[in-house]
Amino acid sequence: MADRRITVIFGIDMETDVGSYTPFYEGVKNGTPRLLELFAKKNILGTFFFTGEATRENPEIVDLVDKSGNEVGCHSLYHETVGNELFPIPGLKPLLPEEVPLRLAKATEWVEETLGRRPLSFRCPRLWGSTAVVDSLEALGYQADASYPLYFFRQRLVPYHPDRTDWTVEGSMRILEIPNFADMTMESKDPGLERDRDQWPLFRTLGAAKLMQRIVRHIEFVQNQGLPVVLCFYFHPWEFIPCKKRYHFGEASVMPDRFIVKNTGERALRELGVLVDQLTAIGASFTRADRLAASWG
């Protein structure tokens, strides 16, 4: 008999605006309270993954998230690439594996200094994880890592305890690796990466109803294999404020691709609320990453 449980984790990546292509924190400052208000209205909780710098620059937001009952997690130090690069971004080079332990320790320290206790959940920027990352997180006492990009590796449909020598396969580590939802039933038109299976930012570019069609197909696919359904999503606070088509700072300008900023602000907040309602209607329950890790067998 198929396992009918549907567990949802809403992960909010607390970083500078527009995918950290800018140095601004308008989303963290102004988008986060709107998200917390929505979460409270819908009676759900999630995990807010802060970069170390975001906690230092926005301690009042860390406190707001913590007091709301949502989890404060870690999202690297400056939104750098701590794991293995999946596709190149000009000017952004990944840390060397030997640099990862120190960098994650420092990120954890900064979050802990602001929060008042050590974070238990982590997510790599852009879902670019690695064995070096997971090994370092284990040593730092983390309980959950929500970095596995299902659209790319396509193997792990449910959370698992990874292997010390290969984070993408099951092993005996204590930390729980949580895959990020991707529609594994669709035919990809993106050879190699298959990034079109991924869920972001479809809730606002196509709408919650379109994303739910993919979610329902994936749920049936997983349940037909007798597995519990865990849907982990990633969003960003800057998506819930109006974003600009062009940002100028320093000596240059950033003009993000249209899909990055399309329908940000009120439309995004409204569609996220619809997504919560539709997930609730099919029996989904919402939890934090640390609580899932504590309850997972």
C-alpha cells in the first residue's frame, strides 16, 4: 500500500536581493515580515536559511523569524558557492574543498552569534552541495541539509542519510539530506541540466495552479513507489517585494533575466498563499527542516 503522507518544507533563502546579484537587503527587511504574516495566517511554519552576513546586517529580522516559531537555519557566509558548481556564473568561483570546513564554521558562528544558539539546518546557495559540505556540516552538528537538487541528480526521491564519501547516495551519516522538489514525470527539454524540472520560480511566473499540476503528478509518481512524499521548496524574501529591471551600484549595473523578477511583489505573495491553500486541500502538512530531521526514521 502506498504511503499517503505529504510533508512540505517551505525554505526561505535569506540573502541579498535578486539572487545575490546585488548587495541590498530590501527583501530581507521588507519581504520577510510579509511572509511571516502569511505563514501565521495559514498556520504553517518553515525554515529561513540566513547567510552569516544577513544575520549580522539584519539581527532584528533574525529575532522576528525566531520568535514567530519558524526555524532559523544557515545559508553559507556570503552566498558563495560552497559545493560543486552545476553551471558557470561569471565572476563566481566555487570554494576549494579544503576551504569549505573553515568557511562553514565561520558562517555557523555568525548565525549563532545573532540567533543565540547554533543553527541545525543548512542549505547551499543555488542547491550546489558536495560531499565536502555534508562532511563539514556533520562535524558542526547540523541535523538537516536541504541542498540536494532533484532536477539535476534525479535519484533521491525522499530524504536520506548520506554517505561520507558521496553525498548523493545513502550511507550512515547522522545528518538528513532533503531533496528539493522537481517534477520527475515531465519530459525535460533542457539536456544535461534538466533544470526545467525544477520548481523555482514557477509559483509566480506561471502561477500556483500550474505548479500544482506538476506537484500532483510528482506525488502520484512517488506514492506509486510506496514512498512518503516530502516536498521541499525554496523561495527568497526579495521575491515578495517589487523588484526592478535594472540595479546600479559600484561601477556597474545588473539587469536580471526577466524570469528572475517577473511578478515579484503582491502577485508573488498572492500566488504563494494560493499554493499553501492547494497543498493543504490535498492533505499536506507543513514543517521545519529540523523537525523533519528529528522525526525521520
